[in-house]
Amino acid sequence: QQSERIQDGNRLALLPVGVEEDPLAEHRPAEVDCPPAAWGPEGGGFEVQTGVCNYGAFDQPLPRSLEPGEALAITVWHDFLDAAEPATGHVAIWLDDRVVWEVEVSIPAVSASLETVIPIDDRVGVDGRLGFHVRNHGFNSWRLLTVDLLPR
């Protein structure tokens, strides 16, 4: 059986979430400044420009329930990461309100692809949400490229 793309058509349909829906709210700055021009569909994925967006928390509905034994194959890419002073970038994926994967990247850093397979241990209902979080300092670009559902 083949993998199933989570994207809606050829794009992810992520939208910003408020502090109440953000499972990483402790990372939020006092004032979030992330205008619509700083995020959105790009090259078949979903991009966040951190030079314009100081904090990104986005989610979208899942197209169907996720069952134990399935897995999500995730690919996140970042461009060359730079900042005025050394810093740390943080990227995470959540399902409903549970963070299922997160990585910190030291800045500066060369461009790289971050790939992972996240096993589904507990059922996520048809009303479940897939979330994407990005936080770092500097004029950088992070892109959630693919989210594929792998069958059992």
C-alpha cells in the first residue's frame, strides 16, 4: 500500500493558531508579529519567513483519522540560517495538542533537510489537527515540505 499525502491538493492548508490552541504557547513572545505575507504555500509546501514573522504556530484539520500502526513521514527544510548573534531555531510538529516531534538547530547553520517518521501510537480522530511551529531569530526561511501518511 502506498503513502498518502496529507496536503490539500498540492499544498498544506495551515492557518495561524491563537495562544489557546498552541501546545507550545510557553515559547510565544509577549507580542506575536507574523503578518500573512510572512507565511503560506510555497513550492508545494508551507513556508515561514522568520525575518518578518517572530513566531509561527499554524495548524490544519487532518483529512481523516490516524490509526495506531500508521506513521507520518515529515520533511522540513530550512535555508541557510543566519542571525546577528548565535541563536537557536526551533521547529515542531503536533497532533491535536500533543507535540510529536521537535528539533532545535544552532544558528548559524547551512541549509538542510530534516526528515523524520513519527509513529502513530494512539488514534487521532477525524476532527484531529496537524500543527507546525517555527521560532528563531534572524532573516531565515523554514518550509514544511511534505507530510505523508504511511500505512501499517
